[in-house]
Amino acid sequence: MALENILILAAASLLWATTFRNHGRTWFMLIASVVVIFWLQPAVPIRGADFFTPLATLVLVVLTWFITADDATRKQRKNIIILLVIASVVLFLNLTRFLPADFQLLTPSRPPQLTTTLIIFLVTGLTLLVLSRLTRFSASFLTVSLLLTIGLFLLIKIPTLSLWLSSFLRTLSGQSLTNVSINDFRWLGFSYVAFRLIHTIRDKQSGRFPSVDVVEFITYVIFFPAFTAGPIDRLERFIKDLRAPFAGLNLENFYSAGQRLLLGLFKKFVIADALALIALNDSNATQVTSTFWMWVIVYAYAFQIYFDFSGYTDVALGIAQLLGIKLPENFASPYLKPNLTQFWNNWHMTLTQWFRAYFFNPITRWLRSWEKPMSIPMMILLTQVATMLLIGFWHGVTWNFTLWGLWHGLGLFIHNRWNDATKAKAAAWATTPAKQAALNISGILLTFHFVAIGWIFFALSSPVTSWQVILKLFRAH
Amino acid sequence: MTTEIITSIAKFIAEKILKLPSKVISPDEALISSGLIDSFSLMDLALFIEDTFGVRIEDTELNAETFDTLNQLAALIASRK
């Protein structure tokens, strides 16, 4: 989100919260979110793609709601009205095509012809109709939608598949294939949308899915403050806030939301953007020759990524708070933690909690239940590395994200073993507050440097350049 | 009842997870948010609770939001027994 997007959304939320209070608050959040996913989607060179990707998000969310909802909720008449309202908003956005170019402010480029949109509506409507005629909902629908979501995710995250997708879409829109590139196609917010959908599908499969109507479900998945950069809330927590009576914004909430918002803007647009000028990137990585300056740009990147990401989170939490929604925290001073395990408990917390709940814990439980379980260290190695590799892939399936995932997976394993072996000794040694502080501070410094070196893989796009940067840091080159 | 649950879990955590048998864990001490129990050991705790009390704690519930102290954990177990 650019500064003007944030300011407009904050102003609109403030206006709504002070003027209308609880009247139609959920409707406001729903319609604003629908408009925002079109508005924030970046323009792409494939004709119509920047209009159809947000529309695809909506279709996917509606279909997922339909198969996860319970019978009684699914059959309510009001669902039809709600879906018609959403379709009208999309149609309105599509119709701005006929306005002069200066007024096409809500879409990244001129919206496409109406025909395709209408066909998409028709197909979605028919699919819902067919699904609703089925007397019995089979569990396999959930599996299919889970695989579909994961499949779409892979399509976007694996460069080879993305290129194939771009070529396919270019052919579909009758465009030349000469300039095809993986940057042709961008699906804003999909990483986060996919994780919220997988969470709801998995919870439905294990029978813990709360009954929510279509307005609540869509608002949860595409809630505009958290759409582009999280946090990844849990459905049951989100709807608790959504259903709680909202008496409008009081002074106390206004101050704390405003403070959070301003803090976020300062972190993102002042600190992070200033650090970005000197932070490690593909071009300065090869230009910097001195060890000292290499450390400076690596440190700058470590702080830039923290202030950028946690600043965005503050903005999201601040805007949501204006509307009476308390989104979960995503960062809790991660760079001040004395070990890597604690770093990951406090960095992008909602993502790590998600992976713990839907990957790490089930795998660990399964490995534990073997008749002849493998050794504990082996199990820890396997689960930590697999989890961190997946977190790496979540950012993109490339060699550098693989190395970054491995770096952290092995780091977590080594910390776990080290802790196990030295815990008793450390506790026996650190008997005075001074010794405890010394242990704590050295832990913080070591952890920060481990994480900072890991960021090299994250920031750069090639393993070779990353390795050269590491060699320079340790004067070995 | 609750006291018994707390005593038995505190003993398990100190001996099996922390490997510091003499450590006293107070019922209000943060276990997860403080980093005292890591995510791998948390599954040990869940399996121990399942075996000892016959109460299942789901994969999605092993976090500081569901329970962070012995008191909260004992209340959760008692409510499901």
C-alpha cells in the first residue's frame, strides 16, 4: 500500500466509525474490502488480468465459503442478496470502463469488456446452483478445494509455472508471446488469502469450523487493512470482534489507533524507506568491496525489512482498530530475543503460528505415533527443516528462498540441541544477575547476526552473489 | 482435582521437558509466551495430557492464546474431562 492508499483508507474508516458507528459496519467493511482488492492490484501487461485476478479472489472465496458453511447457513435467502450486492459492486467497477480515463481511479488500468465478467458471474452462479442441488455434501469437496488452493499457490510461486501461466494468459488475450516474463502476472494478496482459506478448510475437515455467513467469511478473508501484508487472523477470533456490539469510536480507542497508525507510517515511510537507500540488494552486493561497508548494508537490510514489515502491521492494526477490530500482533521485538527459537516466536508470529498449527504439529504428532519412532534429534531435524523450507517456499520457490529456509531450519535444530546439552550448565553458571545479563546479551547478538546473515539469501536473487557477500563479510574474499 | 493436575503437569515439564527436576514452576508462570517450552516439547506435553487425563488438545490449540500457564491448562483439561 502506498502512502495515499493508507491515508484514504484510514480517513474512510475514521469517517465511518464516527458517523455511522455500528450501522452497517460489516457492510462497510465488506464493500470497502471488495473495492480495495481491485484498487490495490498492480497493473500488469496482460490485458484484463489486473481486473480478473481480484475477481478470481472473490470467486474462490465465495466457493470456499459455500463448501465450508453448514447446511442451515448455506440455505439462507439473504445469501443471494449479499452475492448480488457484491456482483453489483464488481459490475460498477467494470462499468467505470466507460468513464473518461481520468475517472478510472478504482482499477489499475482501464477495466475490460463486460462480456467476460458476465460469463464469470454466470459460471459461478451455475456452480453454486449445482452445488446447492446436491443433497449431500461430500468431504471430498473440501479436499478438492484444498488441493485447488495449494495448486494455485504453486502456480504463482514456482517461476517455471508462472512463466507458463503468463504465456497461457497472453495467448488467451491474443497478445504476443515475445515479451513474456514471470513478472507479467501478479496476484496481490493471494499468499495471505490462500493461508486463510487453507485454515478454514482444514478446520472444517477436523470439525471445528464456526458457522459464519457469507458476509462474515468474505470480510474475514479479504479484510482490507490486512489484505496485502497480513496479519493472518483466525476466523473464530475475527468474527468474535465482528459480532461484538461496536458503540462507535471513543476517544481512548481513537488515540491508541491513531498512535499505532502514525507509528506504522513512521516506521515504514521514514525509517524503512531511508534504510532502503543503503540496504543490501542485487546491484550493491556486487559493487561494495570493503568488509566494513558490506556489514553496513547487511545491517541496513536487516533493519529495513523489520521496520518495513512491522510498520505495515502497525498500519493494519491501527486502521482495523478504528473499526473496532483487534487484529493479532505480528511482531514482538524479534531482534531482542536471546535465541533463534524465540526469534521465530516473535517474527511474523501469525505466519509461524499458522505453520505450527497446520504443518509442524500434525507432522510431529504423526512421527510420534509411529510404533518404532525415530530418534528425537532426527525428528526435530526433520520437522524444523521441513517447516522452515516451506516458509521459504511461501515467499517463492527459488534457490535463494530454499537456502534461507535451510539456514533457519538447521539453525533451529542446532539451537535446540545446544540448548538441550548446555541448559543445566548454563543455569548453574548464571547465578548472579550480571551473569544472566551477559548470557542474555551474547545470545541476542549471536541470534541477530545469524538472522542478518540469513537475510542475505532473502534479499538477493542468486546463491553465487549471496555466497560472495558472506565471504566479503568475513574477509575471506 | 485442579491441584493434582497442576502438580502432575509441573512435574512432567520440569523432569521430562526442561530436564531440571528441581525447578519449581508456579501455576501463573508463562510457559509458552516466555519460551520456556519450545514448539517441539509442546507436542510432548499434549501427548502426555492425552495419555494421562484422556483429554485431547488439538494441533491448532497448542499456543499461548489457548493456554499459557499451568492454571489455564488445568482449567482447559478440567473443562473437557
